[in-house]
Amino acid sequence: MTTLTLISKPDCHLCDVARDVVEVVIADLPEGRVEVQELSILDDQALYELWWEKIPVVLLDGQLHAHWRVSPDRLRAALS
């Protein structure tokens, strides 16, 4: 199982777009293949310091996959 972490913050338009892309891509995969978690930089000072200027950020198993804009095709390929 892959863990996909979306790092975002409230009222972030690009975060909303990234969330939609993640949802669409995950919906096309077999159930149970990807665990999705979302973390806000406003809830964690360490996350804020690391990612504040790059949100939204997508991590796959803790490794940076994308920031600012999430490509559905690239995400789908990485999860295949």
C-alpha cells in the first residue's frame, strides 16, 4: 500500500485543485491500494517551515512527488 500525503492549508485554491486531482486519480485505482492523508501547514510548525512556499505538496511514502500543481497523468503513473 502507498501512503499519499497532501500537505495544504485552508482557503488555498491550488490545494483545492490538488485535492480534486488526488480524488479522481485514487477513484480509478483498486480499493485499498492507496492510503490518503491530508495535513495542514497551519497545524504543524515543522510542516509550515518546510513547505509554506510550495503548497500544495504531494508526498508518496514520504517522498516529494509534486508541489504547486499536481498532474493527474504523472500521479497516476507513479501510483501504477
